Amino acid sequence: MGCSEVFSLLDYGALEEQLGHLEGEIEDLKKNLESKDITKDDFEGKKLNLLEEIKKLRYEIEQLKEQFNAKSQEEKVIFDELNLLSDQFQIDIDEYSGLATVYLSASIDTHFEVDVDCSKYPEPPYLFIPKEIDDFFKGNIVSELKTLKKWSLKKPPHLVDIFKELEKKLVAFFQRDNEIVENREKIANRRKLIKLAQTAEEAGNFNEAFELYKSVIYISQDLKDKETSAKYKEKIKEIEARAKQQ
Amino acid sequence: MPSNNEEIESQLYELRALRNRARKQRANNELEQAKELYSNAIDVAKKLKSNEDVEQIEKIVKKIELDLLLQRVAKIEQNLNQMTWAE
């Protein structure tokens, strides 16, 4: 039996009528209470009855609503795909409409929201690509996604595969930003090591200073910063000489 | 019946966009607005002769209608609970 058959107008109409009736009764009770046209016992009794009727009505509406929550086989497949997607990405799902918003991070500071309509899965989903992504890729990034290009209705890929590929492309595009952030952390770390090395040197702890300056050189080499690397190589020679003099 | 592929594509996009906007409004508990958008989406789906879409969206609209009834129920319950006898 289809849902539209289950949800007969009679069911909905009857519930709405009951609700309208209750609204009227509560309005009348309020008027009676304000004009003192009701005794305390009558008021309390009526209130209790109405609360009971409200409870019953709510249950009936929820029961009817529950009938819509039963999923068809197709909806179950979509629901499973969305669940799989939610295991790897942060998403907002509307399981009954087959639409979702997927949150992607291209770098620490760059995030995107991509809406997806997979209500026709196993047909290929439709991606609502935000304009900024389209602008970055000077055209339609969707046409570059191999997962979508090679879509097979017989053996459809998982939705999550599309987003993994999309995220990979975005991360590659924003690689420079990622590197800058990574380098920023390395530079901050190097600064700390230089301070520690200088303190050790001033205290005459040449071994410690030597090791710390060596770390500074490694970080500089990693950053391809030849100038700083050369500067601290000289510093190490200087420390070795001072250590020998001691 | 849409006259050409371009028109179908455009209507399909409109249908997806309407459903997507409606979904977000529903998630924000803006039920009346969501219902309105879903109703518009049904009109587009009918133009596309997509019975499957019509049926799917009608199901969502009916759930929204029931949620609206539940909101009214919550409101009268609150009103009733606030009524107290005063000497």
C-alpha cells in the first residue's frame, strides 16, 4: 500500500477537525475563567479532560506520521549511502528527500558546503557546486570528476567516492595554502628553538646549544631556507670553537 | 510536455533547487515556507511528468502538514497549562 493511500484525507481531515474543536474548547474555557463563569472544580475537571484529549490527539498524529517513516527499498539504499558519507564527512542529511549538505575542508582556513541531490540513486547524483569552487576551477569541476564520468548504473560507485575525489582536488588546489600553514608552524617552532639555544649558549651549556642549533639547521633545510641554514652552521662552528677553549 | 532538452534541464534544475531550499527551511523549522516551496516543486515535477518525484515530495508535504498540526497541539497544550484558577 502506497503512502498516499495510507494518508487519506479523512485521517488528516478528522485530526484537523479534532484539533479545531479542542482549540475552540480551550478558548471557551479561557473566557469562562476570565469572566468567573465557572467553579474551581469544574475548571480543574475540564482542564484535566482537555489535557487528556490533547495527549490522545498528539499520539494519533504521531502514529499517522510514523506511517511515512517506513522506507521503501530505494530509500533504504539512499539512506545507507548517506550514512556511509556521514562516516567520512560532516554532513546535514534529509534522509527522506535524498538531499544533503556536505562540508569539505580544502585547507585549515578554507571550507566549502556542497549540496547534493541523490534522490535518484543509483542514477548519478547532482552536485550543487558553490560558485567560488567553480571560479577557482575556471569552469565546471564536476566534469573533471572521474567517479561521475565513469558512472555505471549496474555497479554505481558509492556517493562517498565522489566526495573523496572532490576533496582531493580541492586539497591539491589549496596545497600552497596548506604548505604556508605548515611552514608557519615550522617557523614558529624554529624561533622557539633559537631562543632556547641562545639561552643555553649564554649559560655556557654548549652541548645543549649545539644540539638545538642543529635542529634549527634541519628545520631551515626543510623550509629550503639556505640563508638561515648557513647562518646557524657558522654559529655551530663558533660554539665548537668556544667549547674547545673551555 | 517540455519542448526540448534545454527546457527539461532547466526544469530539472529548478526542481532540485526548490527541493534543496525547501529542505533547508524545513531543517530550520520554517515549516510553512518549506511547504510552500515543496508545493512549487510538485508543480515543476508535474510539468516534468515525473510521478516518482511527485509522490516523493507529496509524502514530505504530508509529513510537514502533520508537523504543523503537532505545533498547534503544542501551542494549545501550553495555553491550557498556563491557565490557573485564581480566587
